[in-house]
Amino acid sequence: MPEVRLVGDNIEPGVYRTNEALKMAEEQELDLVEISPNAAPPVCKIMDYGKFLYQQKKRDKELKAKSTQIVIKEIRFGPQTDEHDYEFKKKNAIKFLSDGAKLKAFVFFKGRSIIYKEQGQILLLRLAQDLEEYGKVENMPVLEGKRMIMYIAPKKKGK
């Protein structure tokens, strides 16, 4: 490429010969970086490329630190889960919600136990009521095939 359009700090923007632009970058002890190769003539900028990469990595790291990973924990019940098992699973559910994970509670119906779907729904609604102070119900119990599923999201810690 014989000519480039030059932009950047401490220079007069305009169209320069490529070797002239490289010489200007060398004088300032900076790099000549091609920004838009498809333009006619290509657009280049005089800058410290190493510093630019460092700042970009730093910015990406900050964004990654601010974003949160959503974890979904599952708890499985049978339609006729007894009291002790229910309490044990409720205790685990409280732990999961306190740690900030979403909870997927479901009742699994095997064989003919599908006739107890009302019991399964009552069980899930009871769980939702018991976990009211730790999380809020995202989806009410829904029957999907042989499973009745309900999602509970943790409450925000600030509240």
C-alpha cells in the first residue's frame, strides 16, 4: 500500500506515504497500527500497541469480574416423600439459595405414581412456602412428562 490515512495524537490527520508514516511513528517511539484496512486509503493510527493491549485485557478482566455465573442446583422428590427426607432436602435447598444458586426442585413420577400429581404439586408448593424468606418462585410447578418442575431464584443479599 503506497499511501495511508493517518490519525492519532500529536500528528496532523491526513494522507501520508507509508514509509513517511512509519518514520513519524518511529520518531515518537510508537507503533503504526492499521485500524481500517478496507478503507481507501487504509486508516492507520500512531499509538503504543503494547499499552493498548494491556488496557484492553484489563478492561475485559474487570467486565468478567462484574458478571456473575448462574448456577442451578437440583433437588429431586418422589410424590410420597416422607417428612424426614423432605426436611433434609429443604435444608440443602436453603444452603443452595444462601450460596446464591438457583434451585430446580422437581417431583419425579415413576410408573403409576403419576396418579399422585396433586400430591407432587402440594409438595412443591409447600417447599416454595418454606423457602419464602430465602428465595422467590420463578416458575410455578409445571408437569413436563414424568416430572413436575418448579424454579426458585435466590433473594438479593442487599434486601
